[in-house]
Amino acid sequence: MPLDPQAQAVLDNFASLNLPPLWTLPPEQVRQITAAMRPPIEGEAVARIDDRTVPGPGGEIPIRVYTPEGARPLPGLVYFHGGGWVIGSIEGHDITCRALTNASGCVVVSVEYRLAPEHPFPASVEDAYAATRWVSEHAAELGIDPTRLAVGGDSAGGNLAAVVAQLAREAGGPPLAFQLLVYPVTGNSFDTASYRDNADGYFLTRDWMRWFWQYYLPDESARADPRAAPLMAEDLSGLPPALVITAEFDPLRDEGEAYARALREAGVDVTVTRYDGMIHGFFTMSTALTRGREALEQAGTALRRQLAAQPVG
């Protein structure tokens, strides 16, 4: 179907800024530009928000804990922001995490993992797993039921959520009940049909993805590591149920859907939804895109349903 008119308006507004191609700029400048693009609005009110740090392999990891109304213990979601492992932040995903908290009824723990190129692969993976373990081990302190804990994220954050689920399975914990994967990065071949069809013109480009990978994992020979490309894992059995959300006009569409198929073939309960007419990033644009809000509500409903079911562990 054609590009959604609201998505086209977002692209037109971005084009009107007359920015140079972001993948031609150094990371710090791109961080400044994208941070300045955040909408100047407040997110939804939630019952409580706490900023704190937790121990990690490279030092303290900042987290932001969003607690909704409801009798404790509540289900929990450890959330990893997008940004190609190079940009993005807790603050940049505040609006999304507030809305997701209310839609899901989960205590949402947003993780400020280390970014490349200052901290290349596998630093973000190590932080993501360490934070998830900490949340599980301190669930009572956070008002979370540790048997109803999920991981989730968008784009590079979806990559980290998928990888953490694999690492938790291999390590025998923490027990995870669900994974929310929003247009996740699962490979790095750059030659899928969605990469060819959506290489330019839809915000995220093939050149920008190459830029992200260059800074995150410059050694191309190491990019087959499943901790970087979860689609490369030999065995996906025994992983928690998943919701995979993709966008029609997104270079990452095909690899996200390929991961969903691989999970299903391994016996994992998977729901995959492609949002036609949408572009990469639409999930975090719910204040501007009606379909972004629909996807967020779908994620919230899936989390409520799955985490109200028979707990794991």
C-alpha cells in the first residue's frame, strides 16, 4: 500500500530541516541533532518514576523505572531503546515508555546501556543482560513479580532484547515470559528485498545502517556472532513467546520477519504484525502517527495477556 499520509508528513518535516545525511557526520553530532528533534511535549502521567543506577560490567548502568497504578507485585518489562547502539537514550524514549507502562500495566525498566563507538560490541549486550538479571534478582524491591518478566525494545533495542532472551536461555536465567521485538535488527547482510526497496527516502537508510554497524562492530568477520545478529543462532528453541512488529517501508522489515519465522519454526509462540504504510521509528512516534499508537496499544495488550498467563519458572 502507499506510504501513510501521516508518515509522509513526518518525512516532509524531516526533509525541511535541510540536514546533511546523518551517516556522513560523527556520532556526537548525530546524537545532538536527534536529541534536538524530540517533540517538545510531556508524556503520559504514570503513578511513579524513579531514576537510579545498577551495577554493570563496565560501571554503573542508569535505569529509569516507570511504575503504573495497580496492586503489587506487577508484571515487569525491561526495555532497551533504539538508536543503532550509537545514539538514543532513556530520555529520548521517555514518552514511549510512559505510554507503554500505562498500556501494558507493567513496571517498565528503561536501560541506558553503553553506546558505541566509545563502547563497541559487546558492551551494550553485556549491559542489557546485566540489567535484566539485576531486575529479576531485585524484583520484589521494584514491585515486580519475577515470574512475569519480559524484555523488549525497538530497532537496536529489539536486537538487544532478542539477544538477552537467548543469553538467558543459555545461562538458565533469569526466567523470561515474553519478548517484545519492534522492528528489530537481527542480521547485517544489507541485501534483503526490504533493504533494496527502502534503501533511501524513508528516514532510516541502508547507508545509515552501515554507519551504525561500522561503529558498533567494525570487524565484519565477527558480525555472524549471534550476540550481534540473533538470526544467526543455530538453535532458537526454548525461547519465550514473542510479538514481532515490523513496518512496510523499513529496511529492517525482512530480517525482523525472518526472525519471527525462525522462532516459529523452532516451536516458539510468535505473533508477527507488519504495519503497512509505516516507516522505521513509527512505534516511538505515537503522538504523531495513529498507527504508531495502534502498535503501542497492541504491544500493551500482548504484554497484559501474556504476563497474566501461566508464569514461567
